[in-house]
Amino acid sequence: MLSTSKFRNFVNNSAKKINDKLDIIDANKLARLAKKEELAMQKISQQKEKQKKQAAKKTRQQKRAQRFRQRISYIGYSIKDFFENLFSNIKHFLYIVLRSIIANIKKIYVKTDYKASVKAHRKLISHLYSRAGITSLAANHDVDLLSSKSTNTAIRGKEPLDHKYISQHHIEYWAQDGVINEIPFEQTLEIMCDMFASAYNHDTKTIDYMLVLALLEEKQEKYTINGVLVSYFVNSITHAQKHMLVAPDYSYCKTQYEDFVLF
């Protein structure tokens, strides 16, 4: 009976030890599985973090690239604007210099052969007046410049002060207190012929119409000219340019004047 009890105790103890060992084994397995799962989760988390960092890096790179392209584009436009302004200023400067040189040459020419230049101008004016249909008005053009007083003034390199204000073919004649409201039709043709003569190329027998418009613009800067008159002048000059005329077209100008300018 005692032996049976001992055996039972032995069996129970052995079973308990086995169960304890199995529990330990199961616990170790669970621990390893948990560890493995934890490592897997960490790896997934690290991969996600890496992907997140890569995505953030890519975004930063794209933003930097976009900013760089914007800077390059801005620099490109700035350079383009700079050179366009530079070329425009150079062209304007050269045009002013050229006009200045022409003006100086004219002064020298007047000093050395003034009367010959006036006569040559009157001859050209006679031709332009004829082409403009106002031949009868050419006879008195710049006659006052051949007087002794005007000749002596010009030889000293000065322009006769009162010439423009007593000559109807100069726009200054029609100014009253710095304002020009009206000019008779035939005198508008005289004024344009005089400007055409200033822009006439004797070698090619052509007109520099841009110079004619520039001369008109100078008058606008000096005087307040009726806007309708200005438009009439510009249209008449542009019409002459379109048809390569050396003088204003009488019929075209007459129609324009009667339709839009007639006071």
C-alpha cells in the first residue's frame, strides 16, 4: 500500500515536472514567436519609415527642382528683357546720334554755302509742292532766308529767330500761347512738304518716313496740337509711305481733311 502511494507520488511528480518543462518550452516558443513578430513589425515599421523619408526626400527634391526651374526661367526672362531694353536703347541712341550728326553737318553746310543750300532747298520744295498739287505756293517759300539779315545770322551758325513764326509752312506759325487748334488745308500740305524735304534722300530720291514722323513728334512735344490734326498728319504721312510718295497725296489729304478736320 505504501509502495503504491509512493509510485503514485512519483508518477504525479514526474508528470508535474514534464508539464512544467512543456510549459517552459511553450513559453519559450511563444517568446520566440513574439520576438520574431516584434522584429517583423519593427522591420515593417522601419520600411515604412524609410519609404516615408524617401517620399519626403523626393518631395523636397521636386520642390528644389521646381524652384530651380523657376529661378532659371526668371533669369532667362530677365536676361531677355535686359538685352531687349539694351538693344532698344542702343537703337534709340544711334538714331539720336545720327540725327545730331546730320544736324551738325547741316550747320556746317549752312556756314560754308548758305545761299546755295537755301536755293537747293527751294528747288526741292518746288518739286515736292508740284507733286503735292500746290505749285503756286512754292514761289514765296523761304524767300526771307535769302535776305542779308538771315544770311548773316546763318553764317554765324544761328537760325533766323523769326523765320518759323512768319512762315505759314512752319507749324510754329499757327501756335497761339503754345496751342495749335487749326491750320488751313493747303498750309498742312506745305508743312508736310517741308518735313518731307528734311527727310529727303538726294541719292535715292526717297523719303525717310520715320524721320518725318519723328519731326512731327518733336512738334507735339513743343506744342499742344489738336488731336484731330495730329491724326490727319499721321494718316497722310503713312499713306505716302504706303504708296512710296515723295510728297503728300493731295486727293487723299483733301478727303481726310474735309471728312475729319474741317473747322
